[in-house]
Amino acid sequence: MEYTILGKTGFRVSRLGIGTAEIGFQHMSVASVSELLLFALDHGINVIDTARGYGSAEELIGKTLGHRRRDFIIVSKCGYGEVEGMEFLPPWSKKKISASVDQSLKKLRTDHIDVMLLHTCKKDVLQEGEALEALLLAKEKGKIRFIGYSGDNEDSLYALSLPPIDVLECSFNVTDQYNLEKVLPLAKEKNVGVLVKRPLANCPWKDPMTLPSYAREYGEEYRRRFKQMGLKASDLGIEEEAWAEFFLRFVLSFPEIHVVLVGVSKLEHLVENLQTLKKGALPQVVVHNVREAFKKAQSSSNELWVGQG
């Protein structure tokens, strides 16, 4: 396993991390989740990304990995209306954020969360400061160790200007390159740890009807961009069935990204991702060609292809 340091947190993190949205939304059994996550830990993956809004994900992590809490870094998110019994409170209020942190601790069966992210709130929420104050208080009490932000585009740029932000999670993939231009360089300058979500872009090469219902909506824009970019497997020197590997290797080609989060619900897919990690970055000429295809397609569309938060 390849490891790096997650910015100013000082955490030694695996380059590949596990995203657990699929685990939570697909209502997987405890046995299946246990097999998947324990396999990940046993093969060197030590970053598990989840959220209060990912259905049963936190609870499943707590049930299956609680006894190995020292073996991994848990990243969770807070801020939406997923706080049980607190639906009446306004989003991003201090009381709601505090309750969300407490519920995450209970479901994860832990006394602290390594990184807590504000879950894709807008710049105006960050400017109001109440949500961030709640996390600072939780940090003072030892409930969380580091504070971060999950989001994209101009919202991310503003988040990176805030001193308490230690970690950023943003979207980046073959069809989603906006954050590469401004967001990632600023994160590097600030020594902020970077986690990347959606590296496979919800599989835009696949028939959307073969994907879970929640993935179809998220992936619609990516499918449109992928088609406009006109990338052909034969031109890239890969087989048609190797798109997933290609997309993952593209993201792994950027060393300023500390952890690449891949959502998995099947053990065979996790094994494939680990094998892809061993192959490492794509040749620079291929990365350049993909970057140019994105720029050309974006220009032809007369749109700004912003990050898909």
C-alpha cells in the first residue's frame, strides 16, 4: 500500500480510501460489510469516509470495525437534515451540528472522530460561522480531532481561506476537472489534506439503467460530458472493460491528492481497485491528452464545467 501525509493533520494515510455511501444506501448486511471493510484494513487501507447522511453507513462501520478502531482513520460529515429527532432545527445551526456529531460518535461506536467535514454547505453558511463554531467546540471537547469541508468550486476556495479548515474533500475525475485549476493548488499552499470523491464519475461509460437508482441522477452530467469529450478506449490504448481502471489511474496521477475515495459494495471491486493502485499513475502524455480533451469539450459546450458537488 502507498501512504502519504494528510497535510497539516499529520495522519499517515493510505492513497486509496473507502467511501461508504453505497454501503449505507444499499442496506447491506452486517456480514457483507464486515467482510468488505476488514479485507480493506487487512490490505493496508486505513481511511474510511462516511457521513450522517449516508443511511446506515455509520452504524454498519461501528458494528463491523469498532473492535479495530485504532487501525483506521474515520472521516465523517455533518450538516444536513439527517439528525434524528432534530429535523425541526434549521440546517447548519450550532445545536443541529452538535447533535449530529454526538449521533455519529454513538453510531460509529467511538469516543472521537478523526476528521469531521461540513457536508457541502454553501459559502454563505461558512460566512455565518455558526456551523464552524459548533465543530470548534466539538474539537475543544475532544469529540473530533480535525475539521474539514466537503464541497467544490468557489465554496471550496472560501473554505480554504478559513484557518480552522484542516482537510478538504472535493470532486475530481476525468469528466470533472474544475477543482484542479484553483482549488487543489490553494489546498497545497495551505497544507490542507485533500480527499477526492467520485474518481470513477459514476461510471459514465455504462448504461445508466445498470446502475443503482441514486447513482443515475448523480452521473447524468458526467455521462453528458464523457460523450462530449469523445474519449475512445482504442485511442487510449485500453480495452473497453478497462474504463474503471483508467479513471482511477487518472486521479492517482496527481500527487497533490492525498487520498482517493472509491465507493465499493462488492469485494471483487475492492480487489480490482487495489490491483489498479499497484499500476500507479498514467503516462504523462495520456494525462495531458485527457486534460486537453476536457478543455476542448468544455469550450465547445460554451459552459463552465464546474465541480459536481
